[in-house]
Amino acid sequence: MSQSQNDAHLLIVDDDERIRKLIQQFLSRNGFFTTSARDADHARRLLEGLDFDLIVLDVMMPGDDGITFTKELRQTRDTPILLLTAKGESSDRISGLEAGADDYLPKPFEPKELLLRINAILRRVPHTEDVVEAPKSLSLGDIRYDLDRGEMWRGEDLIRLTATEVQLMKIFSTRPGEPVSRAKLVEDLGRDRGQAQERAVDVQITRLRRKIEADPKQPRYLQTVRGSGYMLAPD
């Protein structure tokens, strides 16, 4: 585990005290700092005074559920969010990704699987070391994407990207004009292979298009290449 992941401070939000404590104990043993909250209101109070590297958030909670809370958080924060969803509730997973979550894990889960997902998300949080022999920024109409910083700007306004969206832009930016398959995107995002994760990538692409495209239904810059995947076509 890298140093940055070892130092990460995680917020666990779950109304089930037993699960909350189990997750905290397991993650603490694996070198993370953890803080827990019993519901969205409790989490809000903690977030007023603390910054977290990742939030593990249960979907089914009294008060505001996890998806509603994710939407609220995304208005002001790009902290990575891992949702815990009920097994078999694929609608929760898609809704969660559309709301801005970075990944989901169906309950019940193996603690080791939780650890793998958390580490995969933390690896996607932007670092600036990797873009080789590429321009410093790309133009997408009135949007400028800064490759070094992993930042997207419309004029003077910074467009808020999630960690997953930054990683997708990084993948596409290293090969502009070249199609990238859904399977390759799943692999580069550090996820398990499979159709469910490919569908999850489709949802993330849809969300990214809403930030880039004048008309997301007729994408000009983040194109679908039939049979080949997706392609970034900068100006």
C-alpha cells in the first residue's frame, strides 16, 4: 500500500452500529485513519470541521438516504464516495453512480473486497506524474482541460470533477483521437472485469458528457465509436 493510501482518512457512514464498528476496526488494522457517523446529519457535522480522503456511505439509512446525500455532497465536494448497496438492487447502483459516487459495493461483502475497492479509488485520485509527451492542455470548445493539474475550466470557472472523472480524462487525454474500449477503461480504472462494471463506466461517461458537451445526447468531444468504445476528440 502506498504512503498516500496509508495516510488516508476515511469517513464511514452507516446506521448499523455493528457494521460501522466492523468496518472501522478492519480499515484501522489496514493502516487507515477512520471516523464514523450514524446518519447523514451526523456526517454533515463532521464534514464541517474535517476533510476526508474518501467516504464509505450506506445507501439505506433513516433520514436522507445515501443517494440523496451523495447528490448533496457533489454540489460542493469532489471527495471520492464508495456506496454500500443492498445486494441485487442494480437500480441503487446506477442511481448512485449518476448522483456522483465513484463506485459501489453490494452488501453483504467480504472486508477484503472493501479494501480492494477503497485502494482502487484512492489510486485514481489525481496525481500529476504521468502524462508523457502530451500537450499541457486540451481544448474542448469553450472548455480547457489542464493535463498537469487534472483540472477542467470553462473560462475562469473551475468545473468540479470527481476522482473517477479525472481518471477518465487522464486516460482519454493520453490518446486523443484514439478509441478506448469499455473493457480497457474498466481495467485502467482498477475495477474488476465484467459487464456490470462496463455499464458503470457508461454511466460515468454520461455524467462526464454533461460537463463537457453543449448537447450530451449528440456528443462532439467524447464520442462513442461503434464496436470500439469511447474516444476523446479535442479541437
